[in-house]
Amino acid sequence: MSGSKLPTAGQAAVDAFLAQVRAAPKPVPASHRGRLIFALDATLSRQPTWDQATRLQAEMFRETQALGGLDLQLVYYRGFHDFFASPWLAESAALLRHMTGVDCQGGQTQIERVLTHAVEEAKARRVAALVFVGDAFEEDVDTACRKAGELGLLGVPVFVFHEGGGERPAQVFREIARLSKGAYCPFDAGSAKQLRELLSAVAVYAAGGRRALENHARKAGGAALLLTHRLG
């Protein structure tokens, strides 16, 4: 990316997101493989962004290889109580096979179920972070926030990428991020590059911590370097 401006989701949102990344709990040491849950809303309204996320997911693996790598678990919900959690995956090709076989289907959100699953995984073995990408919230707020608080106590920050706006889901997503000591960032259909940069940043953070994130940005330059400057 050239110039000094970040894409359309807004520089203020990116500044806030990076400030929250800086304040998030320290993840596992770089000598161990990081474990990241990548959760997506696969209801019908999100088919275009699912396709976008499928294209972008390889970045998360590629940017973490020098840090010892990343184990990633794909989680999604769709349709009538359809909920899926993959095995822990150690390579981009395996994740791509899972994602390309998915068609989005109409249904209600199941974010509380995503958070509950993350709690169970973190109790079984350390999870560095949970990424959630979605556009709506149609559940009980208190229940979801309680689960987000549990993740905060377990040291699992939730990084929420909110597509398309909407005041109520934005309020809930911000609270989920706050209670888990994670971060919230909105994006839109024109922000593919920003989404790629921020997903990669979270993956690097999960694999190696804040110092690794800063080193990654210095090497990448461009938008990644701008992100580092926002970290101070």
C-alpha cells in the first residue's frame, strides 16, 4: 500500500484495534507453536466475505513460519444449529480444503456457542487467541459476555472483525473484545487489504507476541509498517 492512509474501515478504528492488541495478554513463548481459533459466521449474508477469508487465510500461516508456526482451528456456524470445529491444522492447504467445501446457509448467529467452544479448548490446552469474523448478533447478550469474561480469565483475547456495521452488534462485539482483553475492528467490502494485514498481525501475535509483531511490520513495510507505528 502506498501513501500514508489506511483503507476505508478508518484509521481511528485501526488505531483503537492496535492499542488493544498492545494491551492484550502475552501469548505463548515463540519457542512453542501458537494456537489460534479462526471462527466465522457462515450464515447466508456472509458468502462474499467467506470467499474473501478463504483467499486471505494463507497469509496467517505464511507470516508465522519463522516464529515456529501456527496451529489453527477453523470454527463456523450456519443454517439450523449447524456448528463445525475442525481438527487443529498445521498448514494452509489443510485449512483451505475445509473452507472451500463450505457453502453459507441462512440461520441465526451462534456466537455464544463459539465462545463456549473456545473456553473448552483453552481449558484442555493453551489457546493464544480467538479471531471472530461476522456481521450480526441475535442472541442473549449477558450469556455471551459471561463467556467472553471466562476467556479473559483464561488468557484468550477475542479479536472481533465486524463486517458492515450495525449499532447493536457493534456494541456487543466491543464488549466481547473488552471482557476478553482482545480487540474490535470494523471493516467493509472495500477493506480486503486491511483485513489481510490485521489477520496476519493477529496470527503473528499469537505465534510470537508483540515483539514478533513489530519485527514482522518492519520487514513487511507499507501498511504493516504503519501498523507498527500505531503501536508506539
